Amino acid sequence: MLTILVIEDDRRIQKSLSRLFESEGYEVKIAGDGAAGLDLLRQSAPAAVILDLRLPGLSGREICRQVKASDPALPIIVLSAVTDVAEKVALLEMGADDYVTKPFSPRELLARVEAAMRRVGLKRRSSVFQFGDVTADFVRMEITRNGEPVPLTAQEFKLLKLFAAEPERVISREELLNKAWGYENYPTTRTVDNQMLKLRQKLERDPANPVHFRTVHGVGYKFVP
């Protein structure tokens, strides 16, 4: 899932942008000031940055300069209430990829962000994944089978997401433990087997003869969409 970093101190705009991009299958990180934004930038490796110009502490112009100095290809879309043409030109010359004036249309902003990402070869992955008669929405954390909701535990959902990210690859029990539980929780490989049994019971047409969640004896499991 691609991440959008929003550096904006207005809480209403933060919430609006979170809803907008999450509904489209993106992960959203929010920073309320410039210093926090630079910290999140280093931690999350976003696909694009939405940057307000008027921020507490470091200005938007300074953040734009620092980001482009360290990662020239990272798309930056500036948000500003300033309509001055000279200001827009200065930011675009500094490396900003686009400039959107407040108030703005959320759908237009989405289109501009995605256009900027396409220019650097990034494409959004759909948050909806389908296999057999199952539909999984990884943003809303909703699973349906033949149109009927299927309740999954958080751990079952995490396992499904891991398999969906790497279909056809054989994944060992040890790797599944590490990624889904973390070794600090000290589960056993039997824990994986029990969770796989539950996934099959909920998502396979014939759990005793699974089509999608297959055992690879002596190694682990493979997911076949």
C-alpha cells in the first residue's frame, strides 16, 4: 500500500485528507508541523507529500527545499491560501511538483497527487482483493464471501494480507510467525497451523480440500488466488 504524507497543521484539513486518501486505498501519515513532517518522512518512505506552506516552526518552503535536496524524485504537492503567482513560480522552481490553492476540491487534489506519482512511475494498488468467492477490502478491514460478511480476527486478517501480498510464494511457518506475530510473543509453529485451519474454515469452499490456502509439507504454506 502506498503512503501519502500530509504535513498540515489544520485539523479539519488533516481529517478531510485522511478520509479522502484512505478511501482510495492509501495509507496516510499526518504531521502537524515541519519538524514532525521531516521525521515521518524518514520513517515512512512516502510515495508523495502534501505540504502546507504556513506551518509552525519550519516553513513549508524550507521543508520543500530539504526534501528535494535529499530525494529529488519524491512528488511534493503544495497547499496554500496564497494565490500570488510569484510565490507559485518560486516553489515550482524550488522543486515542488504542483501547487493547489485553498480552498481546494478534494477530487482535484487526488487527481493531481496521482498524476505526480505516475510521472515518477508509482501506481496505486487497489485496496480490494478478490479470490474465489471472497472479496477482501484491506482498507476497511472487511471480508465478504458470496456477498455475505465474514468476521475475521485481527490475526487472521493479518495473515490473509501477508498471503495476498505474495501469491504463489511458499512461506515458511517461521516467516509467518515473525511477520504476523513477532518473535517477542513466543508463539509456536502450531499457532500458525491453528490459524490456517480457521482461515480455511472461513474462506475455503471445502476446508478439508483447500484450493487457496495450501500446505507445502515440510516447509509452510502457499496462497493460490
